[in-house]
Amino acid sequence: MERDVDWFLQTGSGARFDWGPVGAQRLAADVACLVVVDVLSFTTSVTVAVESGTRVFPYPWRDDSAAEFASRRGARLAVGRRMATPASPWSLSPAALRRAPSTPRLVLPSPNGSSIAAAAGESPVAAGCLRNATAVGRWLARHGYGTPDRPVAVIASGERWPDGSLRPALEDLLGAGAVLAALRKHFDATLSPEAAAAAACFEATPDVVTAVAASASGRELDGGGFADDVAVATELDVSTTVPVLTDGAFTAAA
């Protein structure tokens, strides 16, 4: 490894922060655990589904291969927000997932969230969001993640510009910051400057719910008729469920 690459790995810090699939790929090889945060909506949807007892299989592509992947696993396939039907009510909308009948297995396609989860390789992957940030922080602390010997990377998923480049998203910065702030509260974690700044952003935001609703992503969903998704995603710390990727699917940590 070239020496200057170490600079971007935030080495020496127990808790680290970066953005998107590329950030996850760069940090994953140097950490013991990875937390993916995609507030609107991958990790919020994962949390809602896992709370109901569903095993959630992440999948990185929203194409015909997703249906084949779901079929091989005997799972239902979540579709796009506007594609849900009475016969197939499971979608990428966390509000719709809450209303849909519980299903034992669900495939949740998400180019960003699934790619970030896949980047971790053999390391544990947890799904964090605003709904379960404190629970994730406690889970990390209980397992000793957050020291230079057992570092954790918290990855804000972000969104995409029309040209495919990463668009940093406020809701994911706040969600990642909430996880990092909770970890620091419950464990003597050594945060990198990047992680400390994310935690400080969350702690300094006086009204996280309003901030997310008024953000670019929140306004986009509201304008598209999905304000309920924003409302579900901003139910702060209502969940004690920590979804952890096990045998290819997110299930509730013990």
C-alpha cells in the first residue's frame, strides 16, 4: 500500500466517517466493522422490515436480475416507491413496508446501500439510521468497536446527481453523526476529525426532524407524495433493533 493512502483511511482513530460506496471500499479493509447509513430510505426500510421479523437481503441492482435473485432465495422483492401494487405491496418506501403484510424474506435493491454493505467483505455490517442510532451506538460499544485495535467505519450513503456522481445528503450526515455521537457517549471511542465533525453536526442541529424534512431529499419526497417516508425516517430513537448482515441478510442482532 502506498504511504499516502493511509491518510485517507483515518488511521489511528477508532471511529471513522466517510461517504458512499467508494469511501466504504477505501475504509473497509482497515476496519473491524462497518455501519451503513441511508436515512431516506435503505437503512430505515431495513430497520422497519427487520423489526417485523423479516430477513432482508440487500441487492445492488434494480433490474431484472433482482427478481431472479429473490426467486432463488424464496423471498419477496421490494419494488420502487411508485411501483407497489395490492398484489406486491413491498417497496423501497419505509412507510409502505410498515403497512405491508409481514413476509419472512425480502430482497431490497439499493445501489448505494447494498454496495456499501458489500464493501465490508467478511467484517460485520450494521444498518444505522435516525430511528435506531442510539441502539447501534450501544451495540458497537458492547462489542468493543471504536478503538484503534477494533475500528469502525460509519458510512453515509448519500444520493446521486443526474450524472451519477455522489451528492452528499444532509439526512445521511445527521444519521451517521447520531450513530457516532451515541458511540462516543457509551464508549471511550477515539473519533477521527471527520467522525467528530459528523457527530458535532448532529449534536448542534436544534431540530433534526425539521432539518431533514426541509432538506433537498426531504423536499423531493414530500413533493413526490411520500411525506410519510420522511416522517418514518425521522422517528428519532424509537427502535432498539440493530440489523446486522448475517449470511447475506440483515437480521436483528441478539
